[in-house]
Amino acid sequence: MAVTRMKDPDSEFLDLLLADDPIVAERSTAPHLALSDHDTALSGLPAEHALLSRCLRLWAEAREARGEERDSPGGAHAAIPWSIPGFRLLCEIGRGGIGIVYHAHETAVGRDVALKVIPRKGGTGGGKATLDRFLREVRAIARLQCPHIATLYSSGTTDQALFYAMELLDGETLEERIEHWRREPHGNRYREAAEVISKACDALELVHHEGIVHRDLKPSNIFLTSAGEVKVIDFGLARGDEDATVTQSGALVGSLAYMSPEQVKGERERVDWRADIYALGATLYEAATLHRPFEGEPEHVFIPRLLEAEPESPRKLDPNLPLDLSAVIEKAMEHELTRRYASAGAMADDLRAFLNGEPVQARPVSTVGRWGRRIHRRRKRLTAIGVVGMAILAAAIAFSIWQVRAAREQSAGLALVEARSAAENYRKLMAELPAARSRAAEAERSIPGSADFIARKPVFAAREALTRIERDALSRFDSAVIAAQRGLEIHAASAELRAFLTSFLWDRYLSVEAAGDATERRRLEAQLLSYEPAWAARLQARGRASIASDPPDAQVFLFRYEEHGLLLRPVPYHPHRGLLVPADQLPQAEMRIVHEPSSELMSSGMRLGDRVVAIAGEPVSVLGTRAFRRLVESGVGGEIELERGGERVRCTLRAGAWDKSLWLQVAWCAEADAFPLVITASAALGRTPLTRLELEAGSYLAVLRREGFRPNFPLF
């Protein structure tokens, strides 16, 4: 009943006394009736409060008729049989299966506390096992420092009982708040429930981190203080080896609706922190829908349903429930442990995401998903049906396999026809390439590069025709390969398709190898080996080569082209010793002034024999003299760094508008070597003629040195 508070404190006291809730009335009237004599208390009321006086007298008489203690400060229902040193017990707050909680006053520090007392004799409170368990619990709870867990002040033992004092809370439990929502429902309860459970998750995250499992989470064990804080309470029953909802002789005390399936089954070794997450989900389920899971079903029906089915979808009970909050509830209450939240912190993160209007990690369970999980839980019952079904399906599957195989063979045959047609077109285009290359070369020779654009149109036309044939040939090649690959994907056992594809790739491999395209050769090599691994020996076979010169007796050095980044670099090679120098240790590109510079270049500081180190701040690279062309084309010139006699010299090349003559002067006097060759006596193969040199497949460069062979070449 909602109580309207009045300014007059006595009137307010009267309202509390007449409240529907007897617990609230008992606790609220205790301060007013702290005196041992009710008559003395009532005689002090002013005459104008006659109605209040009469009500109080009737209430006192009713208490005496029930046999209650007149001198009980808190209005307890029975005399307090305990004497706990350092504490004055005021009234009983509540009791459970093994203990009683009192409102007490700790005299040493002058504060009110909640004192839990566990009897040593009688019930389940006696024995060494209980003492050990009590001490473990107290030590564990004492380690928990969290604003959402009631603070443990002290603990101790007497001859009569075990006890510990905790923070005294003022407010109501979540169970009482839910009852209020049932009486006066409002839409904001979704957010309030999410906030409360998120704070409870924070507390449980710390609890689980300390190796503690609560095992009895429910709305009555989540306390909402008058200051707006959330506290998880009743850890005393939570940490025992037995199920936390079992208090005496295996009796279930009101927590069945919040128990996880593994708790109900009694699988104690599987009951871990995820049982608490399930209980939090069940609590949030009730707070959000105002219905308990499997509400209204007796225990003998509830337990089988809990083990084999899920509760009603939260949104089915409350269509206004936000979808994300429903997804959080369903994930927390998953039947399988592995599908629940991995931790209470993860559940808290999702709830805060919901409160902040952000997407949550949990996804709603679809109707198909629900049925799939139900089937999974009933798999034993469905095994027999499955066996019969498999027998029926066996014949159908065999027939389907035959049909599929026939369809695959037909599709593979069509793919082979398509591949052969594309391969034929590829070979025709490849046959046209030599003539197209000849026409392009003839046009280049007949029309000098210095001619204007109009005069060089035949050159451009020949190049375009050559490029078109090469592009079309490559396109037909790809079409043939793709068609054959598609056929093999459909019918991998087709020997005819596999033979065609490997033969076609091998033809292309030979032509690419002859052209010296190492990158394409390696790509084709990988394709061939993916279809015919046995070809590895053929691809890696050593060939034979002979080297001769006229006149003979030339010293021979051999280099093998190896990939280095995006480039192919010649690396010193010996048939018996392999690569002689790692590719990353080869010298960088070089450029030297090998002819007498023009007077204009001499005036800028350039001399015969200079080694060019950098052009406009960029080191000499594989671009060679084209770097000079870029410098001249810029129209502003730039600085050139030279090396002369072991010293660095800088000169400036000035250029106005594009000056072709200046570029030609530079190109004539400078000579570049993009890949300087490493020539050492130990790398020599011998002298010409050399016959039957066994070499691995690849591209090679042979360098011959002898007197009379360009003796003035500066880089050697």
C-alpha cells in the first residue's frame, strides 16, 4: 500500500503502523516502543493524539495476546537466546536453513550491524565440518572488496554459536521491488532491471575471480539500498559443497526457478560460475517480464521441463520488452554451459551496451535455433527414429549419388569441350605473334625515334596490333585453364580433363621459359605441381649446356637470375656449389662518367671517371641514366653527388625548359650498370670451350673474359 507521508511525525508513525506490510510496521514501530512498559510509552502522548494512543494500546494488547516479549526492543517474535560478546542483539531480521540474522549493535565502535549467528548444537550448525566451512566462507567474503557486496566487519565463535557481522543495509530486496512493479507496472522497469543486474554482475565478477560461486542468486538475495546501491547478499549458504538451494535434508527452498539445469541434475562437478550467470538471467527474466521461468508449474513438472526445454521467450510474455535485453536474458539462460556468457563481466558489458543504446554481443535465438536445441537435448530419444530414417534415406542417397555422378560427368565433358576450343584459339593467336613482332620491329627500324608523332603512327599501329594479339592470346589461355579447372571441380576424377590441363600448362611453361619470363614460369610451375605433383622431378631436372667462344680460351663466369623483391638479379652461380653470394648482399646499381663530358657539363663540375652517387638526392638505382632525363625534364635542374678519388663532390646541373641536347650530352658521357656483376677468381667455371655443363632449370647469364674482349669496359 502506498503511504502518503505527512509533516507531523506522529501521523507518519500512525501511517506506518497501519501499513499493510507487517514487517515494515514491526521495524518502524520499534523505535517508538523501545521502553519496556507500553503504558509508560503511551502516557506520554499529548491529549490531541487520542486516536494514535488508542491504536497503540490495541496494537500492544494484540502483541501480548500473541505471547510476544514486552521488553523486546525490535519486536522479535521470540526471545533472543544468544549472547554474543561485543554485540547487543536488537531484533531478528530473518532466518535461513542453518542460521539466523539479527539487527545488532556493535558496542565497541558504536554502529549497527547485521549479525549472522549459526548455532553449534542442533540443526545443521554443529560439527567440525560446519566450523571449517564457516571459516572458509568468512575468509573468502573478507577478501571481496566491492561496492556491490555487503562489507564484512568481523567474525568469531562462542561456545554456543558461530557468528559474523556485516554491513546493515537499509532498503528493499529486488524481490520486493518486483512485487511493486507487479502492482504498478511501468515501462522504465526494463532499464531499472538492467542497471540492477549489471551491478550484480560486477559483484559476481569479483566473487568468481576469488574462486567463489554464489549458487543461490535470486531476487531476494539482491538488495537495493535506499541510497540507490545494489548489494549481493547471503553468501553464507552459497559456498558449501552441497547445492546452495538445499538447506535442510535436501529440501528445495524457493529457489528452483533460478537453478541452472546442471544444479537440478545434481552434477556438482559441473556447477561453476556459469550457474550464477544462469541465475542472474533467470532473475532478469522475472524482473523484465514480471513472470518467473516456468511459472505456475509444480515441481514434478518443472524439473523435466527445465531439463528438456527453455522457458517461454521473454518477448512472448512481454512484447514491449526491448529485443537486445531479451537477447541478453536468453544468452545468460542457455541450457548448455558453453553458450552462456563466459563471465559475469561479459554479461555486465552487454547490459551496459543496452543501457547506452549500443549493440549487444548476444544475438536473439531464432525459432529454428530453439528447435535445434530442443532436438539436441532429446537426441537419445530420437536415436531410434534416426536409425530408421537413415535406413530409408540410404536407398535415396545411393540413387542420388548415381544421378549426381552422371550429371558431373556430363558437365565435365562440356567443360572439356569449352577448354579445348579456347586452347585452339590460343594456339592460333600464338602462331600470329612472330609475324606481329617482326612488323613492329621493322616499323621501329624504318622510322627513327626522333620523328614527329604523325610520322611514327605506323610504329604505334604495329605496337597496338602486337599488344592486342598478346592480350587476346593471354585471355584465351586463361579461358581454357578456367574451363578445365571448373570441370575438375565438378568431376575431380576425370583423367581426360587432368591430362588436357597439365599438357596445356606445360606447353605454356616451355614458351614462357624460352622467353625468359621467370615470374610467369614460376606461377605456371606452381599450377602444374598442384595438378601433377609427380612432375616435380621433371621441373627440377638438371639440363646440359655448352659454352664456346671465338677465339677460344675465354674465362667463363656464370650468373643465375633470382627474384629479389620485384626484380630479377644475376647472382654468381657454380654448377657444383650453387649460388655463391646471397641476393641481399649483391652490390647496388652503379653509374660512371665513361666519356669526356661536354664543356657545358664540365662547367657544372662533372669530370671523366667520376662515379655518380646520387641524382637530386636519390641514390643511383635501376633507372640508370633515365634519372638524368627526369632531372633535365623538370626544367629546374638539380644537384648531383659524385665520387672522385675517394672524396665526395657536388655539382649542379642547371636546366631551363626541356633541353634535348643537354639530355643527349648526359646520356652520351654516362654509363649505368643496374646490376653490377660480382666477378671473382673463385667463381670462374673454366675456359672455353666448356661442354656438358649440368645446370638446374632457370635463366642464366654467361660472362666471358679474354684479352681483346672490350678491354676498356670500366665496370670490370
